[in-house]
Amino acid sequence: MRLLYACLDRGIPIGGTKGASIHVAELLRALEAEGHTTAVAARAFAEVSDKRLVYPLPVPGGLRFVPERILRRDLRELRARRKLAHGLHRAIGSFRPDLVYERYALFRTEGLGVSRRAGIPHALEVNAPLVDEERRFRGLRLGALARRAERTCWTGADFVVVPSAAMAELVRAAGQERVLVVPNGVDPELFAPRPQAEALRRSLGLEGRFVAGFAGSLKRWHDLDTLVEAAGQVHAAVLLVGDGPERERLERAAASRGVELRVTGAVTHEQVPDYLAAMDVCVAGLPPDPTLHYFSPLKALEYLAAGRPAVVAAAGDLARLADAGAALAYAPGNQEELTQLLRKLAADSQLRSTLSRNGRAYAETRTWRSAAREIAQAAERLRSTAANA
């Protein structure tokens, strides 16, 4: 199958280090490993692979006369429609895909429209309710237009791929019945278990410490305050692998609590396993707000694949890891419960070993290859149905 991957999100550079960029890269590699030919049409590229065709879709800024930053950004997104549609039309004409696979982005309906006009099936991957996220965390001025675009692309796609059951419920509630739940995966070879990284721990000044860690973007919905507070209660050090808008605030919070905190900043995906090996326990949290429990964090599976004992929030798809015996779970946002689990793990090396084995075994069942296979099979069923219609 020839698959054109469309990423029209201004904030997701292809080949970048943020979680969304990793998601794109891993799924593309898995699709190619399954024998499919891929090309990418995107607005931003941090790195370009020489193994696939790319179609850059640059969108100019402008509108500097609009003084309010959020409104200026929203108006730029609306003004980008014609240019993005034209770029996608050229990419489809050049690559001639069997399927356009688009990652849902705020305000964007061009992938659906261009695919329809070209008579090509269109699949939409929806990882989050972006209108709600944008309003809550970054601000949104043209919310009604964004909501209309969201509903149009969610309901108009031939099928929608989501990473969690909670996200599937949101898409179905919007009126789309053709929803495929494909949980995020992991590359078990890249994240193979490694011996504890003593040299790295020394370089970070963490030698001899019990280290609780996290890998990912430092954003509010990962509830890192609870991790910092719990670590302080058990006199553990905290290692955060990543960067993000919460970094400075978390550093101040840790300092005020006397918690030894190390923040690496952004690292490449290939470097993450080394840092995980420097942690005694890895944490994937969520806040107590159930409206945020649609996440299916990549980091949790990477923890398990790397053979690191993991503690996760008992919510959404994360709760399944604990149900399978692959991790321990605490109530989202509950600092006391997390503290108890960290204390228990610090004192029980046998429990850490058991979680390490169970987590690795579970991760081996949740690979990107299996995710790519499910998506490709859904696309083939769609093509078969269309051919027989």
C-alpha cells in the first residue's frame, strides 16, 4: 500500500524530539517495516529521512498588525487553508497514494477535502480533543470555527484511529461510528533492558541515590508536582528527561521542598533508554481531572520495555498496565498513595525485579509493528469494500 502521511500541525516537526514527533516517526518506520511505501506531507521538518519522499508545506506568518498573540495565531491558521490544500493536492498528484493518513490538527480540514476530491480514502488519527486542550492550556479565540472544523474532519473521515478507549468515546459522541482503537506502541529493540547506568548517574550527581524518574514533555497534564512532592517524602532524587513549559516552575518547587532534581532538557529518542537505565523507578502520572484521562502516554510503554519498575496513574489506558501486573498504580494526583508506592519499591528489590520482568513481557505485546498492522488492515478492508461497492 502507498500511504501519504499528512501532518498539518504547526507544532509537530517531523524528526523532532517531542512525543508527538516520536509517535509519527515510529509509526512511519513500522508501516515501512510491514512492507508499505510512505511519503510525508508536513508543515515542519526537524530532520528529513532519505528513505521516503517528503512534501514540505510551509505556511507564511504575517498578520503582525493583529496585536493579540492568540488571535493572530488563530487567524494565521485560517489563512493557511488555501496554501495547505494546494500543497496536499500537489503531493497526492505526485505520490499517488492508496490512502491519506492524517494526524488531526487544530482548524485543519484540508486533508479530508483534498482526499475526497481526489477519490482517495482518508483516515484520521485523533490523539486528543485539541479544541478543549487549546482552550484550557494555551488559549483559543476562534473556538467556534475550530470546533466546527474538528467535527467536520472527525465525522468525515473514512475511519478514525485513536490511542485509547476514552478518546474513542469522544469521537463516537461527535457522530463518527468508524473508530479503530490502536494503543500507542513501543520499539522493543531500541528500549531493550540495559544494566543500570552508573556512569550516567555519577555524571548527574545521583550516585548512591534512589532515583524516581519521568521521560516526556514537562507539561501540566503529566502531574509532575505530585511526583516531586512524593519524592520529597521518601528522600528520593527526581530525574526528568525532557523539557517543556513547566520546567522552571518545577525546579522552583523542588528547591522549595529540598528535593534533588535533575532536568536533562530535550534528548534524542535514541538517548532515552540510557536515561531510563539511570532510574530506579519510572512514573507516568495524570491529574485527578477525568477529562484528561484520554491520554495513552508513549513513555509508560517505554518504561516497561526498558525493564524499569513503573508506577502509573490508575486512569484510562494507564490503569490497564497495572491490571496486567506490569506496573503499580495510584489514584491520579494522590501524593500519599504515590509516596507509599515509592517507599515500597525503594525497600523491596524483589518487587522491582518482578515488575521489571512483567513490564518487559507486556511491552513485547504492544509494538509499533502490531499497531501499523492494525491500521493497514483497516485500510485494506476499506479499499476492498470500495472495490466491491
